[in-house]
Amino acid sequence: MNSFKRKYKRGFTLVELLVVLAIFVIITTVVLARQNKFSSDIQLTNLAYQIALSIRQAQVYGLGVKGASSNYQIGYGIDFDKASSSSYALVADNNVDQLYDGAPTPADNVVNNFNLQLGASISNLCVTDYANVKTCSKTGAFSTLDILFLRPNPAANISIDHHFDPGGSVTSPSYTQASITIISALGDRYKCINVYQTGQVAVSASSTTATSTPC
């Protein structure tokens, strides 16, 4: 009887304790890793929709006219600059040439600046022309992307480096689609915002590689 009691009064051995601690550490590590990836994906999704909503806001301003202005033909849009990968701007096309002439040009001006939070950044800007040829800022082909809206047409006027086409007419946009790729702070997630000449704005699903996104 005494030997039975002594048997069940034994505590954990050192080996058993180390095994339990090891299992606990492994489970904690896996949970935290998955939580970080999940949080990164959620944060990137929120930022992608923030950009999409900013583009929609510019479209609403362009169609409905922002503020009490006597000039009902002012256009509005979004200016993306390769040099400012963590920010973009809502701009006004005051001279109604369907282009953002770039600050500090007196004709056009910046209405509002937006900053990407949580360490995310814009990793690439792309445009697609009528021949379905894609050009991207990552290759050094251009440095700025502008998407402008002018009433009464809800269509998007897409231009790069503040020009529709260096040798063409500004009244006939050369690009049918613009794509903005953003990358998470951890560098493990990409998301793409596609803007079509028709005025449609779409956000893609998250991807672990930039090449697998619809950008």
C-alpha cells in the first residue's frame, strides 16, 4: 500500500518537463507565425481598399464637382509617384486638360495627400494600352501614374509621366487599364488594385508573389 502511494506521489521527471515545454514552444511558434501572416493579409487588404476608395472618391468629385466652385468642369484624380512609394495624392485638374500637370504647376493642385500605414508600400505601377501591351514603372519605363475623371464621363483618363502619349493627342487616352501593386510590411504579401478605362475599380486577391497577381 505504501509503495502504491509513493508511486503516484512522483512528480514530473526532468525529461518529461522538457518534452512538455518543447511541445508548448512549438505550438506557440506556429500560432504566432500564422497570426502574423493573417494580420499582414488583413492589413494589406484594408490598405488596398483604401486606395480603391480614394480612386472612387476622385471619380465622385470629378462627376459631382467638389466644393462650391463656379467651374463645374474641374477634373479630379489620383497621382501615384514611383519616388513616393508610401503615399499618393488626390489632385485637381483645374485647367481641364485631362492631365495632372504636376505640382507646383499653378494650373493644377494637390487636394489631399494619403499615406500608407503599417509599413506597406507601393511596389509597382503598370499601364496597359489598346494593343494589350503592359508597361511598368519597375522597369524604369515611367515614374508617375495619374488616373483622372472629368464630368460628365465616368471613364478614367489614365496617363503616365503626366502625358497620355508623348506623340499623341491628350483627348484620346492611350491606356485601357492601370494597376497598382502594394506590398505588406513583412514583404510576404502582394495585392493589386486594377482601374479600367471604363471607370471600374477592382481589388485582387492576396498573393505571395508579385507575378501571380492580375497586375
